[in-house]
Amino acid sequence: MDYPAFMQAFYKSVKGFALNLPMLISVILLSGLFEVFITPEMLASLFSGQAFYDSLIGTVSGGVSAGQPFISYLIGGELLKSGMSYYAVTAFVLSWVTLGVVQLPYEYSLFGGRFTLTRNLLAFIFVLLISLATVQTLQLLS
Amino acid sequence: MKTQTDNTQSKPKQKINGRYLLPAVLLGYALLYVYSSDKTIEALLSSLSTMLHLLPVFLVVIVLLGIFTALMSAKKIARLLGKQSGIKGWVIAVFGGILSHGSSYIWYQMLANLREQNVRDSLLVTFLYARAIKLPWLPLMVSYFGYTFTVLLMFYIIIGALVQGLIVEKIVKHKH
């Protein structure tokens, strides 16, 4: 590899990250707030037992939550135990990793409004579609 | 005669991203501290722990970006992930998404750079959705929801990532 070219590219990428650092720190600080102030109990209390409504609530609550994916498995597992539908739990677990309200400002600043809106809208719709497809197939197989 | 200063002045000034959001978030923390000091400190500590946890990943991404930019010419990138990339581009986007580690926002900078080098929006959308497959957490997912559920969900995530990419491709084509 061409060493000067690498150093130049490396410098450029460090500079890019440095310019984005305040935004990254903001996103991480926001995730911390969401993680602590939006508790699993609060999320669980939003579900009603109606499959469609719960799928929507699962998608929205997963999208505004923050933290490692295993937390969503933990909450999802508990919701299933308490009788929640697979649709809602799948939507919740999936939206946790595909939608991110706290990341929206950063995504918008780098990719622009059109890309951010299209991607997140598609991701939202596909959370519902994939939940439906997964649970329907699961029921067919069992 | 054009001076060095003139040249410097003619360069577009690079903006610091988040220069308004960060003070707003810090203000939010200050206000929440008044309302609930314990929880706010807990949130701050959690954020600091996330930052420390992400630091090595950031370094890896910076080095990767450097290597990638130095090794790959714009032509090569266009061939692999540009308009003419074909199936190869989709495969790279899906597997790249599955194998990439950490939170999505760590990868945004790299993806934005690739986009500037004419990487298709559709492949970026596919990459970002395929990231829903978290390889290190799969055993835990299996233990909570079972093998069949996990395999089915992974399968549909890949299909979903590809279909979303194709939809974006259609939208982009339609606009041009």
C-alpha cells in the first residue's frame, strides 16, 4: 500500500470524525437519557393485548428505546411470558435495532432529509411486514 | 496575483456537525438534573460507559476508512458499489451489514464518504437494514425465542433489506 496515500486518507478520516464528534457525543448522551428515563416497566405498560395495536406500539417503543440489542430480547421475552402476542414482540425487537430516533439528527446531517425520511419510513413499514411474515410462517410451521 | 490567503479563503468552510445539538443536550441534562439528579447521573455514567465501549470500534472504523480510501480508487468503488455493480453490490451490502459491528451511527461517516464516491443509496439502505442481524447476540436470541423464530426472522430481515434497497433504486431511477 502507498504509505503517503494511506496517511493522507487516514488524516482525512480522522478529520471527518473530529468534525462529527459533537454530533456523536450528542447521540450517545441522548441514548443514555432514553436508556435510563424510558424503563422496561414503562414500555411493558404500553401494551394492551390487541395484536395490531400492540405491533404498532412495539414498533414505536422499540424505535425510541436505546441500548444493546440484548435488552430488547430480555424485555421481549418477559412480554411473551406475560401473554403478549408474537407480532408485538417481534416488532419491538426488530424496531429496536432498525429504527433509532436518537440517531435521526446525525443521519439527517450526513445524508440529508430525503434519504433519512425514505430510509426510516421504509424501515418502519418493514418492521410491521417482517413481524407479520415471521409470525405467520412460524404458525404455519408449527 | 492570487495569494495563499486567497486560496485558503476560497475553500468551503467545513462545519462542525452537532454544534447546536450538543449544547441543547447538555442543557437538557442540566434541567433533568434539577428534576431527578440520581437518574441524570445514571444516564451520564451510562453514556460515558458507552463512549468507552465504542472507542475501540471508532478507531477500527477510522483505520478501515483510511485503508479503504487509500486502497480503493473512486473507479474501483464505483465498479463494486456503483451503478454497474450488479449482484456483487447487493451481496457486499448484505454481508457488510451483517458483519459490521457496533451501533449504526459509528458507520454513518464511512457510508457518507462512500456515498460521495457514487455508491448507490439503495445499497446503503440495504447495508443499514441488514445490520439488524446481530451475529454476536444470536445465541441469546435463540435462548429467548427459539431456533425456528430466530432463523425465520434473520431470513426475512435479509429479504426485507434487499426489497427496501430495490424500492429505493426504483425511487432514485424515477427521479432521474
